[in-house]
Amino acid sequence: VPEIGCLSIIVLGASGDLAKKKTFPALFHLYCQGFLPPIEVHIFGYARTKISDDELRNRIRGYLVSERSASPSKDVSKFLQLIKYVSGSYDAAEGFQMLDKEISKHETSKNSLEGSSRRLFYLALPPSVYPSVCRMIRRYCMKKSNLGGWTRIVVEKPFGRDLGSAEELSSQIGELFDEPQIYRIDHYLGKELVQNLLVLRFANRFFLPLWNRDNIDNVQIVFREDFGTEGRGGYFDEYGIIRDIIQNHLLQVLCLVAMEKPVSLKPERIRDEKVKVLQSVLPIKDEEVVLGQYEGYRDDPTVPDHSNTPTFATVILRIHNERWEGVPFILKAGKALNSRKAEIRVQFKDVPGDIFKCKKQGRNEFVIRLQPSEAMYMKLMVKQPGLEMSTVQSELDLSYRQRYQGVTIPEAYERLILDTIRGDQQHFVRRDELKAAWEIFTPLLHRIDNGEMKPIPYQAGSRGPAEADELLEKAGYVQTHGY
Ligand code: BG6
């Protein structure tokens, strides 16, 4: 563990859901693994609620313990002691001046190098308050520092509602902080198998010649959840499944599947290639979209009775470049479906001159399962073992649980927070990337918001609307069974 110097992590929105369920547990696990040495690191919670340090600690405590922490109660108490709480509003000087005073106290203690103030502000807050909070931080909580000190801001999606609002938000924050100081989290970029995509594609000789329109028939990127919007109906209804999952998480995965090889592994070079893919996506056609809403969604008292918000969507994206022309990228996401799964399915074309007449048994397919139970498997044809000469579809299977027994796969947030401390922006969304992503989806989103496109009702616990399967078939996907 490298020495990190004096570091203050400030979680704004400390009593909210995101902070309790994701941010503090991720910090706790980093702490348990020695990444946040108590002599150097202090953690501050900030929110409007007037509570004491201990009250905040008690609210967080229950979310920290999981099967991953070795000696839970001892570690939990020590970790909680690192956290101090300051209350104040998100748009007034007083609270932020107080916060600055608290942070400065430990920065001048004997363990810190004078002038090496490092401050990480994590905004676990709704985007509506980002501009005012950033203004307050800029005005009252910035330290002039020359010994390798810094100030960084971490923000969470949704970054706006459409192209216009996202651009406005970006320029408001951009006036206060430089791009290298801004970390836009998309937690899918912290998942193990998403991070593995570049290695898989560019460190394996056998994928290189196959990864293109000559060999690949279609690509699916799928997100399914087997529960509805329980408890979050109000939030969700304002955004819908496209803004919640597809425009960010699935589109980021698409970039990594489709991008060209970056000239180096430098974060900027990787992000350059991602932007190019996004800029090559053609406008979405209405007939290549299926929207759904599960029955019972509107029973949530926080959801309006006539809500037109989709809880399911299948959208086909087409990339207009030399590698991908004609290959549909099918993005599919849904709540309240029959299973919980996120996976990428790369389906290859039929074998030309099929002497075994095995076409009906299925095509070669490469599947990357992001969750649950991380795995990669390749569906391929083999001779049915035995005396007969017949074919059967089988799998080459790399299941992480079996192959990497004893290795703990870190939580996405843990990894990403560590990156923010280290100053590595590779797995964060750059401003031009965000803009290009909104450009793709804004026209469709506006049509849905205006009620010009309606979601088809589907039964909770089902596969979603049958029309989505029909669209998949039309796009060329051939369903294979058995695995
Ligand atoms: C969040 C969405 O970004 O991702 C949620 O807002 C969704 O609606 C969640 O449930 C899914 O994350 P994961 O890591 O459980 O797939």
C-alpha cells in the first residue's frame, strides 16, 4: 500500500441512501485492506440533518458488515471513529466554512506535511444541488497547496435529463473545476468483467481477426432485474429505464466492446476511442425500439397514475464505421423480470458451407456474464461423444468462482473510489463522452416524455413484452437453448 499523505474524504449527502449503502461500505472495505491508513486519512460526513457524530456512525454501522470483513466488530468501531459529521445546508456559506475548519484541523496536525492538503469531495446528492455545492466548495473549502495537494470532486449519475440539461450542468461545474478534477462515476466501469474487456479484446490473438462485421452477426448487452422499483418509484419515474441503465451503464459497456484499440493504456487515449464509437452511432429508429412497463408499477403511491415511464426497453444501436456497419448492437434492460443478470452476448455468423447441417443447433456465441457469478463462456459445436457421428452444442467455460477460488472480487465502488484517490480517470466518464451519449438518446427520450411512444404492459416476473423478442429475432439473433 503506497503512502498517500494527508487525505480528507468528505461525503456530502452523508445521511442519504447512496452514502449509507455504497459510499461508506466501500470506504470501509478499503480501510480494512489498508488503503486508508488512519494516521493519514480522515473522513467527514456532511448533510442538512442536525445529528451528532455518533448518530451518523450508528446510521452507517448496519451497512458495513458483510461476509467480506474479517473481524467485523473491531474493524467497524475503529473505522467509525475516523468519521466526523458536520451539518449545514447545500447553498449557504456557514456550513461549508465550518466544514473547512474541521478539515483544516487535522491537516495541520503533526502527521501532515504543511501544504499537502488532499481533499476528495464525494457528492452523494441529487444533481440539482451539484452547482451550488460545487460553488460552495470552490469558495470555502479549497486550500492553496503546492506539495502535491489537490481537490477532487466525485459526482454520480444522472448527469442531467437530456443533452441540454447535461451540457448546462457540465458548464456550470466546468466553470468551477477543471476536467482532471471531476470524476463522473458510472459504477459499471468498476465491475471486474467490464474492466476485463480491453484485456480480452486486445491481449488475445484469436479475438483480433474475428471481432468485426465479417464474423459477428449481432451483439446483445443485457441488464435484467427480478425486482421492481420498490421504494424508489418517485425517483425512477422521473428518469425511466433508458436514463437509469441504458444511456449510461449499457452504453459504457458497448463502448468497450466496440472501440478500436487505443494507442496506449493512458486514460485519455482510452477515453478518446470511446468517444469515437459514440460519435459513430446512427440515430435510433422508432421501429428498432420496444418499450415496456410492468403491471403494478403505477400502484406505487409515489408514481403518477398515468405514468408513461418505461421500466423495460430494448433499443438497437447501429455503429456507422468500417468495423461494425450492419451489426446490430441490441441494448436491453428491464425491471421486474424473471431473473437478475447482466451479460454481453456476441453472436457469430453461421458457418459457410455447413457440411454437418448443424445450423439448427445454434451458432457460436461468446458470452460474458458480468453478474451474478462472473463468467465467460464460448458456445461451440463438438462431435456428440459416442459411436455416432453427430454434432452437439457445448461450452468452453471460464467461471470465476471455480477458476479463481479464494480471490475476492472487489465491489465496483471500492475500486472506483481508490482510483479517485490515486488520480486515475480511466474508469470515469469524460465530458465529451457524456455529451455524445446524450446525443444518441435525447431524441428518443423526448418522444417518450411527450407521450409519442408508449410502453407496452408486461407481467411482473416475466421476460418482458413479447414484442422485444420479436425485435431481437428480426435483428438476426438466433436463440439457442441449453446453457
Ligand atoms: C443503478 C440504477 O445505477 O444501478 C438502479 O439506478 C439499478 O436502478 C442499479 O438497480 C444496478 O446496479 P447493479 O450493480 O446491481 O447491477
